[in-house]
Amino acid sequence: MVKKIVVSLVVVLVVQAIFEICLVSANQLLVPRNMPLGVTGPPSPVVAAVAPAGLDLTSYEDQAAATTAVERGEQYGAYITGKSGDTLIVAPAKSFFGFIDIKAAFLDAAHKMGRPLTVKTVKPLPSSDPIGAVTGLLLVPLLIGGLLAAVFVFKAAGGKAAAPWRVAILVGYSLVGALLTDLICGPGIGAYSNSHFWPLLPCFWLITSAVTLTAAAIQAVAGKAGTVIVLILLVVVGLASSGGFGAYLLPVYWRNIGALLPPQNAIDLINSVLYFGGHNITGGCDRLPGQDPPGSEGCRCTRTCGHGPGPVGGPSARVESDPGCPGDLRRHAVPFRDQLHERPARPRGGRPAVRRHWILPGAGHGPEGHLP
């Protein structure tokens, strides 16, 4: 008996240590890392000064296109270069802490260069969620509830992972749990408006089902040890890499790990439905590991189209077109220095072109980072 107690406590200590390492290492230093930001207008020295700190720039045809991208949740913000002054468009609903970082960095750079800058806020956070915490808070009961359901059903089945009724029960529980969460957090507490009740219900059902079925699959393979594996994978590692404060504030490796697990994708889904009308709900698909160009240290592949470029600025850089991409947007991966001299081209058909520029986090402010 004493031996079992000691072994149990050792397991708990190991899980606790892993949780501390994961949670602290992932969230202790939240700074922009390859954070998507739209730009339009002539090359700006303000953008040249700020971008190497960790921004991934996308050039748009005009201010309307850039603003639309921000309003759809495709970009964390946009910088519009004007003749006598510039405009910074920000979306606190995308990431409150990302909004603070972007706003402070551009205001500071513009002030030092004597460049007038106006900040325009789109998609502000509601008074019921002033710092954007609701998205992450909604995830916790769905995650924990789904995990406990899978564990209890597994035990009720006598440890037989292949019980024929197990999947049906877990999916049914997921629907009931999703409805309960929606009723409590929406009409009950008022964490979000009642107009989001029905759009969020299938999202909660999908998230809970993903957790319960993932846990059930792991238990089917690992047996009783599957419970500990699920706890570490979905709760410890999953919550640490969920990106509740903004996925592009996480270290690149944590962001890539999170893209493979339900929690981060759940955060993206809830945020997109809650604040961006369901736009960009597949945004997490372009952050899978292995899609980053060599030498980019985790730069993202082209968004929406999903075409990953070759080495930055190398001979493999190319223009890609995808019939499934909205508006047939074409993205071109080029070094940041080329953005300082090139204007967006207009492809056939008169549709706005979008050109991708890869920015390495922590790059120095050398000659390539400033206007000549």
C-alpha cells in the first residue's frame, strides 16, 4: 500500500513539473513572433524600423483591402502610409496583448521619426470582455469536462477501450456539455451576447467531441496509462500552447506544437466565431510544423492558399495562384528589403494582389531594415 502511494505521488510530481515547465516557458515572454500585419502605400521608414522585431508583412492594394483583412481576423493590424501622415489599424479582439504591443511599437517609432500617426480601432472588445479573456476561459470547462468524461466512461466500461457504445456516449455527452456551457456562459453569466448562442453551440460540441474522442483513442492504445498521457498531452501541453493571449505571441516552437492539438485550434475557432463573424476559422491550418521555409525559424507559409515558398529570397521564391483562394489572391515570398522598393502588382482580372514578405524575429536593424 505504501509503495502504491509513493508511486502515485511521484507521478503527480512529474505531471506538476511538466506543467510548470510548459506553462512558464510558453507564456513568460509574450512578444510578437512572425505576427501577421498588413501594409499598404509607399514604403515607410516606420514599418522598416518596427517590422524586424517580429512582424510578418502582407502588402495590400489599398486601405480598404487592408482594413477588410483586419476586420476578418486575417491580420493583427495594418499600417497605411499616407502623404502627410500614416494610419495604424488595430483589432483588440484578435489579441488584446498583441494590440498593445503593436500600438506601442508603432507609436514610439513614429514619434521618434516625427511622422504623424493616427490609430484606428476596428473590432473592439465588448465591455463584458475588456481584455479578451473569455475565449480562453470558455476553453477550460470544455477541455476538462471532455477529459473527465472520457476517463469515467473508460472506467465504467471496465477498462475495455473497444466498448461498442463508447463513441456514441461520448459524442452525446459532448452535445449536452456544449449546451450546458452555452447556457451558463451566454444567457446565464452574460460573457457574450445571446446572438452568439446558436453560432457557438456547434463550436462547443465540436471542441468537446475532439477532446473526448482524442482521449478515447489514446486510452484505446495505451490502456490505463492513457489517462496520464491524455492529461499531459491535452491539459498540460495543450493549455500551455493554446495561445489564449494570441498565438503569434508564443515562441514559434510552442505555436507549432499547439497547432497539432485541440486547445489552440479551439481558441482560434471560438475567437473567429465570437468576434469575426466566423471568418478565418481555418487560420490554424497554415501553422503546421514543417511548412516553414528553410532559415526562417518558423515563419508561416502563405496564408489561405497554403503554398509554402522556398528559401527566403532564394531562387525558389515564386508567385502562387490557387483557384480556391478567395479573390484569387496571389502571394509572393520575397526578402523584406524588396518590400522597401516594390509596389504590389495587379494580376489579371483587376483583383488586388497580395505579396508575402518574410520577416525573421530578432533581425537586426542593418541597411536592409531601413530605407536607403
